[in-house]
Amino acid sequence: MRIIAIMNQKGGVGKTTSSVNIAAGLARLGKRVCLIDLDSQGNSSSHLGIDINQGMQTIYQVFSGERKLVETRQLVKSNLWVVPANIDLAAVEVELVDAQGREFILKQALEQFAREERDKPLDYVIMDCPPALNTVTINALTAATEILIPVQPHYLSLQGLSRLLETTALIKRRLNRNLIITGMMLCLYETGTRLAADVTDDLMRFLEESDPQAPWANAKVFNSRIRRNIRLAEAPSYAQSIFEYAPDSTGAHDYGNLVQEVLACAKNQHNPLSSAA
């Protein structure tokens, strides 16, 4: 089971759009996928048609110890489950401030899930992380086997990337030695612009010159560019992935190619749940 955190502390870079469409793309290829919404805004949940409201069973109940993951997931499409989130999740930061082992809550919940579902295991867990480096994000990084980072090809996006990379290095040293960054996805890409090409070159050069011990040492910039496409912006209002809403659009084409690249990525790290499953 590959456990993928999709994260960037900068908002508006295509994180939720990528989480939903990568999860949906994997599911339509026959993979058993669970998308965990870790953002209190619940955008991934609503994107796939879940009516988020207070009182529903969400990932918050997992963090509070009231429910197991298997009790909060909802089947939304064939092969695709969602563990939803709502505004209740915002309370986690305060409620767990003194909790012992608070960084491992999600990891332990996934380990329990793998044991209970060993007869019908998941192939992928996709985690849509919040645009902040908080307790929930640290839980995701501690539980993950790998990270995908959506990046908008602007220089301000690259400046914010350094802090994110520092955080992953810290998590790898202290909490999750198996953590790696698999790749970076260029989203909201404007084909033919000099800026996009220059930023892409800078990003690739940085990865080529990385410390071989860093979590991003073997990361790649995915060849698939997620171009600006109005259909991607419209799809959430119809509670559909891009593959359902506009299967012939450039957005569906781009995410389809990206899913193939994700599938092809070598899993060169130990899966911490392999013994649990």
C-alpha cells in the first residue's frame, strides 16, 4: 500500500485538485484507493459529492479517538473511498497540544486499518494535506511513505518550497525515516511562457544538485504538466472528477498522464505497513 501525502503550505497551487483527480484516476484504473481529506475546509470531500456538515463522521473523530478509519470512510465511486473532513478538524491543534504521541495518531489508525482490511487491502491512500505545517500535516508526513508536491511555476512558489523541504528533512530524521519525496507536479502551467520554462529549469537543477541523503534526493519533476483549464475549475461544482465531468478536456488528458507516471514510480522505500497488512 502506497501512502501518499499531497502537500504544499502555499494555497492555490492545485493541491486539492491534484489529490482528487489522482485518486479518481487511480480508481478508474482498478486500484483500490482511499482519499483522506485532512483540510478543515473539506474541499476534497465536497469535490466528490460529500455533503460536509457538523455531526457527520469525519477524520476528526479518528484524531479524537472516537472512531476508526474504517468507520469514517464513504464509498463515492467504484474503488474510491473518501474519509471526509469538516470544520471540526480545526480543533485538533488545540485539543492535542499536550497529547503524548500526537504525531503518530494517523499512522496508528492506518496500521489498524491495514490489519482489519487485510483480505481486501487498499492499493493507495492519498492524503490531501492542509496548506499549513501544523499537527495534522505532521501526522500525514509521519504516516506517509512518500510525498507529491504540487508547484505553480512562479518564483514565489519556489521560495516557499524551501521551508517545506526543511520540514520533510526534519520529519525524516525524527519521526519517519522511510519518508521520501517522489516528485513535484507542475500545476496551473502556462504553456509557451518564458517564466514557466525558467522556473521548471531551476527546479530540475535544484533536484539534480540535491544532497543524496535528503528526502528529495531521488525526486523528479513529473513530465506531465497540468495546464490551466477551466474544466478543472468547473468540475467540483458538479461533484465530479475531471474524468467524469470533461473526459475529453486537456485537464483530463494531463491528469491521466500524471496518474500513469505515479503508477510507474519505483517504490524504493520500505513500506511501514507491509508487516501490518
